Amino acid sequence: MTTQDYAELRAQLATLTTEAFRPELAEIDQLPTAEIARIMNGEDATVPAAVAERLPDIAAAIDATAARMASGGRLVYAGAGTAGRLGVLDASECPPTFNTDPSEVVGLIAGGPSAMVRAVEGAEDSRQLAAEDLTALGLTSLDTVVGVSASGRTPYAVGAVEHARRLGALTIGLSCNADSALAAAAEHGIEVVVGPELLTGSTRLKSGTAQKLVLNMISTITMIRLGKTYGNLMVDVRASNEKLRARSRRIVALATGAGDAEIEAALAATDGEVKNAILVILGGVEGATAARLLSDSQGHLRAALHAAL
């Protein structure tokens, strides 16, 4: 970049709320640790209110996402730096929580997996890189792409949304500045304006917290809509370790009120599938029948129970 290019970029950043300087905190390094912690905690407490202001936008985006995924589409997050890491984190937690295939919810970070732990210089500045990453996934019009960028101007995130929209995919732009390029590029713009950060421009703070809260909503509520829960129970949990195997049994107990022996028998009859075991107990059906009823109901336990009774 030339000196003029840097001057233009500095001027652009100066217009962003997330980059604003707070003179009242200019001496924060001189304060006692307890006072800095109090101030920081007060800053964090404002984030949920900022998210609440965008709930109608968030809900509309989730309903559209769930409709695409119910038809076989995937949920893809795309971002750089902190935003990209948050997307990868959310995606990686879906398989153990909701028993999704790793290909169903995907997190893309500019620069690839190594960028999770070390910055990859220049990666976030490339729209083309985002298009290439989505092409490698074989993106289709059934998929949903969520561009995540605190500034709302990150070329990688904006480029991902632009490329996805050209292919007819559903697009969501999550940013922390008003009137962002990312929201403008997306079909569903979600702008959670949390204000200037405690440390000037450190968007891993309030902006990162806001993005995490919204991503939690997008994945969790989408999975609820897809029948991955029964009430507030994670009936599609993947029991991949001892803690989760114990949790599986507790979930069956909470859903059915059955005793240990009945729970163990139901899990044995369903190869350890929590949702199927609940249907066996509450619906009074065999394991094979439970599997068929759940398949017929696209995995929705309440619908399968209705069919069984």
C-alpha cells in the first residue's frame, strides 16, 4: 500500500464506532487492577442490551437459515481474526452438542486452520480468498453463509457474502458498526453496535462478546427448529466420552422419568441414541420402529411421539 492508501484507510477506520478513541480511559493503565476490572465488567454488561435491540433481525435470519438446513443446506461462517475464530468455535461445537456431521456447520477463517492460533498476514484483505474457500466447499444455493466482522468492512467476510449471494445462497452479515458494507452485502444484516472498546480498536472485547452471543443464537435456535432438542434437552447429543455418556442417561431420565434399568435397556436397543431411547420408552415401541418413526418425522421427536401414540 502507498502512503495515500494508508491515509485513506486510517480515515475510514476513524469513522467506525468500534475504532473510536475514548479519552476518558486514557489513564486506565494508572488505575488499580480492581478498578480496571470494575470498568471492564461494566462495559461487558452493556453487550446483551445491544444484542436485544437486534433480536427481530436475528430471528428472521435464524428462520431463514433453518428453512435452508431443513432442505439439506449447510451453515457456513466466514471471518478473519477474532471473528473467524468465533465462527470456527461455534461450528466445532455443533457435532458433540447436536450430533451434526462436521460438514453441516462449517467455520472458515481467513488464512486457513493455522490462523486459529497465529495471524496470517494479508489473508483478511482478500475477497478472492473467501470466494476460493467457498468454492472448495462446493457451496450451493441451499447453503447459508454468515459473514462475521466487527468492523463490517473486512474484505474476506464481505467477499464471502458477495460470492455466496451470487450463487443464490442465503447470506447473513454480522457486524458491530451501523451502515456496514457487510450488512449491505447480505440478505440479512445484523448490526450489533456495542460502542467503542475499552482498548481502542480491540474488537475481541465487547464486539467479540456480542458476536459470540449472536452466533450462539444462530446455531442453537436453528438446531431447536430442526428438532435437535426436546424441550430444553439436548436429545441429539453425541456421547463421545464418559461425561457425555452420563449426560445421555440423565437426559433420558429427565425426558421420561424412567428408572436406570429401563433407561439402560432402551439405550441398548437403540445403539445409545438418546432421542431413539426416549421414543422407545415414551412411545412404547421397539428400537427399529423408533428409528423409522424418527426418520419419517425428519428427526423431530415430538412428531414421532405423536405418530407412535
